Amino acid sequence: MTDFILHLGEEPTRYSDERGKPYVRPQYHYRVTEGRGEVLCGFCASPETEVARMLIAQKIAAPSHSLEVRRGGRVVFRTRPVGKWAGLTVREDDTKSACFVPYRERVTA
């Protein structure tokens, strides 16, 4: 049984920040549900991984809880532990297609 379901919008949307500068990467609308209903909602560039980190940080989910990713009602990523998704991020560059890579927290000085 799946503990949480991440519902993704059909198409990415480009948004701009508060100064009107467009985001470099498209933003996906997401909605996370569980048995009681919706628990998170918003926009981000890599919802599969960013949402997993938010669920753990806000103590909504434990790393062992399961997360299924759907787009338009179809399962696009099989059920995995939230902790597994939280340990990944998406890497994109001009020479390679997008792929999941291990997440490294950014340290700001």
C-alpha cells in the first residue's frame, strides 16, 4: 500500500520570481495526498525529490513511508521510500538529458 501519492501537473509551467525574472528551469505544479487528503501543494522544478525532502523536514512522513508519483492519473514512477527520493536530485545540462543523481546539500557561507 502507498502512504503518499505525488500528483504532477501535465505540463511544466514557466514562472518568474518576484522581480519578474523567469526561472531557468520550468516549474511543475504538484499536489501530495494521503488517506486524510491533501498534505502539500505548490510549484517546484524537481518535485519528485524536493517534495520528499519537504515531507521529511516538516515531519509529515518518515523516510520509510512510500511515495508514488503520478501524472494525469498514470503512475510514472513506481512506489519508493520517501527517504530514497530525498537522497536524489535531478541533474540537467546542455550536453546530457535529465537524470537522477545523489543529492548533496548546498552549503552557503
